[in-house]
Amino acid sequence: PRYFALIPAAGIGARIGGSTPKQYVSIAGKAMLRHVLDTFSDTVAISHTFVVVSAEDGYINDIMAEPPDHHAGITVLRVGGPTRQLSVLNGLHAAREWIGDDDWVLVHDAARPGLNDSLVDKLIQTLKDDEVGGLLAVPVVDTLKRMDESGRVENTVAREHLWAAQTPQMFPYGLLKKALEQAAAVTDEAGAIEALGLKPKLVTGHACNFKVTLPEDVALAELYLKGLV
Ligand code: CTP
Ligand code: MG
């Protein structure tokens, strides 16, 4: 089987605000999405990368104007949907002539520019003989509180056994497509696989691979990408 990357990049970045869609915000000299594309281009195991943007995206051509150095091949699919789940599913459908059911697909958020090739390799090496697939994730470090309707603590949620999901999330193409077609609303690929009664494997990721979501996240991403933390 081969390994493909699929990057959903059709969001508007409502929480971060600003006029430029989040994936095109420049961090350490490059758009977030470009960091991600360069990482997958640098990862030899990856055969090809598909990036899903919205039909009216006006930024992707600039990003693609100068191809990455180790150009493993990138195809832009202008099939973004109203949710991340639909953007991924539309991308899987649009890429169907290039990917076999048993090939692996690594879905990675454009908003996680801190991913590096060693994390991608670790995910692939851990899961290449797996029956189901899995995802990068990190153990939760904070003590978790459940809030009641008045904004007070209902209870403390045991942190033991809790992990925060990251991406890439890596599953066989045919299984992932079926799972996303059948699932109700899910916020990640693993959620759709779980809904089929399967158990994705957790592979330890890294804090550098956090998702840039709020304005204050940009400075931290910059530190990671400049190698300062
Ligand atoms: N995404 C997508 N299609 C959507 C929504 C999100 O492809 N309809 C992508 C985003 O571009 C991002 C990834 O999914 O790379 C993770 O989503 P998120 O961090 O929530 O990004 P946004 O949806 O853009 O941000 P927000 O939720 O703050 O609007
Ligand atoms: Mg979103």
C-alpha cells in the first residue's frame, strides 16, 4: 500500500479572526499551509499530497506558485465543504481515481504547522501493519472540570486515560471513506471510525503539533517553527 496526505484547508478561521483565512496566515516566514505542504513533501514515505480548499479560494495559487523543493507532488482540490468532515469526504471522493481502497490516507489539519517529518514517520511506522489505523495524540495534562449550567464545577473528570487528539489521522482509504459517509457529525476522522465500532490506535504526538486556533496561538507556533522551543 502507498501513503497519501490529505490536507483540509477550506475553513474560514472564525476564532482567530482577521481578514486572511487562518491557513494562509504567515508564521516564521511562510503560510501555515505551506509549512504543512513542505513537511509532507519532505517525508519520503508520502507518495502524493491532496489539499482541499474552497471553490472560491483566492490564496492557494500563490502558495503553489513556488513548488516545495522535494516536490513529491501536490494536487489542489477545490471541493471544500461547510464542515471539516465534508471537506475531507469531498476530498476523498475527488481523489478516488488515484488512491486504492487499501492505500493509507493521512489526514492533517492545515492549522497544525508544527508537524515534522519524524512525527509523520513515527505514525506510519507504528501503524503500517495495523488493522484499523490511528492518530497522533498527547496525554491531557490539565485537571479537567465539567461545568454546570450556572458556570460552576459539576465535577472533576478523571484525567487518567484521557488524550487530546492531534493529526495526522491515518486510515485505509476505503475504510475512511465508508466511515465518513456513514457517520453523523464528527470532529475528526477517528470519531467516524469509532462510530463503526473500531478502535483507532493512539500514537504519542508532540506539543509542537498543536492546532493554531486563537490569535494568541500564532506567537507560540512561531517559536516552535523557529526552533526556539
Ligand atoms: N476545515 C475545512 N473545511 C471546513 C472547516 C475546516 O477544510 N469547512 C479545515 C481548516 O481549514 C483547518 C482544519 O479543517 O485546516 C481544522 O479546522 P479548524 O481549526 O476548526 O479551522 P477553521 O474551521 O478554519 O477555524 P474556526 O473553527 O475557528 O472557524
Ligand atoms: Mg472549525
